[in-house]
Amino acid sequence: MSKPRLNHRLSSLDATFLYLEKKECPLHIGSTSVFEGKIAIGDLRKHIEERLHLIPRYQQKVVPDPFNIAHPTWEFDEDFDINNHIFEIKSRKKITDEDLTRIAGEKMTDVMDRNKPLWELFLINNIEGGKSAMIAKVHHCMVDGISGVDLIKIMFDITPEGTPIPPKSENNTPKPPKQDATRKFFDSLLGSFEEGMNRFMEMQAGMLYMASSIANPKTAEKLPQMAEVLPAAVTPAPLLPFNGECSGERRLAWSEFSFTDARLVKNVLKGTVNDVVLTVLSESVSRYVAEHGLDLEERIVRFMVPVSLRQKNQRGALGNLISILPVEIPLDFEDLPSRFQFVNEKTAMMKETKLAEGLLTVGAMYSVTPAPLQSALGQIANLPFPPFNLVATNVPGPQIPLYLVGQKMLKHYPYVPVGYGLGLGCAIFSYNKDLYFGLVSDAKAMSDVERFKEILDETFADLLNLVTELEEKSSAANG
């Protein structure tokens, strides 16, 4: 079984998630999964430990550069103990869905301990109905959404009986020899130089790519539309009720919708599932803003939509390979079909013009900044006017049941970090013919995320009813 090469040193993007982290903005991603039956803590630890050789990064911790010249490195934890990563939360009373969201919010509030590998699992067995749950946390410097799905393929099985584990080999977890101070110093210099050159080449390639794209006649036709999008990448977003000072305390709310229903909506309205997601979210924001007494006319919501640039040959590699799309959607549409059509046209334009790849060039310009300066900027970073209103990330998952230690995974609610004025975020994960929406809010910036969840559910129901009526009318007309 071949595995992609793991970087010894964090990239600029990976390191940024460390530099920007603070109590008010913990920067881990995660999930809460619900399983059909109970899972013994010993069985879970054994199950994960048997697979750790397939994900050696999970045995490595972040070590700051000793000379503060380059980004931190990944070093094997000589004191690694799986008991420091997998915990059991016990409760005498049955845990309800409401209890579970509260517990998950509490666990997501805590900043992770950097003195050990940056991942944790929390097992809860006393869930109503004889079920169990697992709360997972992994620092964003280790993975993005797509590489997180790759990890699911290693940790979970596709049958209750499990699948054979590839055997350990000496090459599974190669541990480099310890270096003396002189070697470390030159390694830091080389690492800084190499990272700077990589980002410079990336920026140069991105500029050439942008120039060739603009020269393309099809892209040139869309330049006016692209020009409307670009200010959203560099200007503050107009504030909405959930944009404000963050405390770091997390509150969660979860929704789930049928993937079949979402596909029906996108087929009838001629778009994509992602268009359905952004339509429902933007309409929910519109209704929420109206409830808070704000005028919707000429008001917009700007989504931060992460886009994976991971190629097929990079699947299985950890770290972050993402760009960001600033998707602005007006709040004052009169009906849902008009909103859907706007979203579809806007996202289609962004895909056709490869805007995500172009905006990565802007990120590469920042990445050329020396590591010490990036670290210093992260420590003093503060955004009184956030560049976006909320995060919305949609990650496709497996459409078949998965099993952990023989227990079927029934639900999987994703988690995305918020902070720096972004008091609301939404992660969407598709699994086994359902769409799972994980809403997260900062308790200080947005105290009523449960109300937003109710609006979200109402909006999806309205959109589905509308599409069902259109489908019935179409069938009657053709019949």
C-alpha cells in the first residue's frame, strides 16, 4: 500500500492555522458521530492503535523552529500514549440529543494541547436508545476537509466484520535520526528558503495562469462579472447580527436532510447540490436577519466557501490544499427559485473562470512573507470588520454505511471553526444518502444558533414543497 510523502515541515498555510489560533478562536475541525450500539473504550483504543502505522502524522507533534527562522516541524512524540488521545465521557443518566450537542460544544471550546499530537476522540456510551457517540477533534494544521474524508476511510470499515489491516513495515513510520544544533540551524535555513521558493514559484505560476485565463476568449467575456467578485476578496463584509466579538465558547446545532430530496431540488431547478446548500443557507440568513429587525434591501451575505485544490494523486496526503471563494448573495430575493438561479449562475461563473485557483495566488503572496513575520502577525491579528459573514463548507462523504468496531455509524455531524468576527459557521457532510448540517456559533457573538437551525429546517421544507409542486405540475402537463 503506497502512501503520499508527509512533509517534515509545516507549509505556510498549515502553519497559519497555528499562528492565528487563540482562546477566542480555537482552530480545530471535527465531528460528532452517532452509532447504532455501544462501543467499549478498550476496543476503540485497540482499533485505532492497530491503524496508527497507516497515519504516522497522528503520532507526531508540532515543534517550533528552535531558531525562529522557519515554520515549525513535525516530530515523532517519543512519549506517545494513545490513552492521552482517546477518552470516555461517562454519565449516569441517559444522554439526549440536546445533551450531546451541549457536550460536543464544550469539547470544541477547548484549545488543543500542543505538547502532544493534535487529535482527540471522546467516546460516550449512555446515549438514549442504546446508542453511542464519538466526538472527534483534529487541528486544522493537520488536515482539511477532503484529507479528513481520506482519514475516515482508514479509521472506519465498510462491513461490521471489519477489513484486513495492511501489515506494519519498517517504512511505515520512518523516524529520522536526532540532529545536533549545527545541523538543526542549517535545516532551519534550508526549510525557510525552500518554503519561500515554493511559495514564490506558486505565486509566479498563479500569475501566469491568471494571465492565460484572462487571454482566453470565454474568460474574457466574463471579466465584468469577475470584476464584481474581486472586491469581495479584499474588502470587509457588511455586518450581520452574528458578526461580532467572539469569546471562544462554542454552541452547536445540527440538522439533517435527505440527499435524495436535495437531488430532486437540484434536478428540477437545474443546478447542483452545492447550489441547493447555498440557496437554503442564504435564505435562512435572510429570514434570520429580518427577524432581528434589519432591512433586507440591498443587503448581502458573504460566504467564505473553502475549495479543495487537492488532485487525485494527492489524495491521502495530510495538510491543507485549499483556496477560498467569496460568494456574495443578496438577501432581498422575493422567491426561492430566483435565489437558486442567482446562486447557480454565480457559482458556475466562478468555476468556469477558475477563480479559486486565481485567488490562491493572493494567498501565495502572503505565504512568501518570512515565517517569523507570519508568526508575529498571527499573534497580534484582530479583525474588527471580518472579510466574510460566515463559513460554509460542503464536503462529500461516502454514500454507503460505515462501521466502527462493528457498530454502524448512523449520523455524522461535521464541525468547522469560527472566530475573528465570524460568529456563525456551517459545515455540510453527505453520508449514506443524507446531508448533515453542523451549525456552530460563538456564544458571545450569536446566542441563538438553535433558532437559526429552526429557520434552516423551515427553509429546506419550503424549497422541497415548492419543487414538489413544480414537479407535479410538469408531470400533469406532460401526462
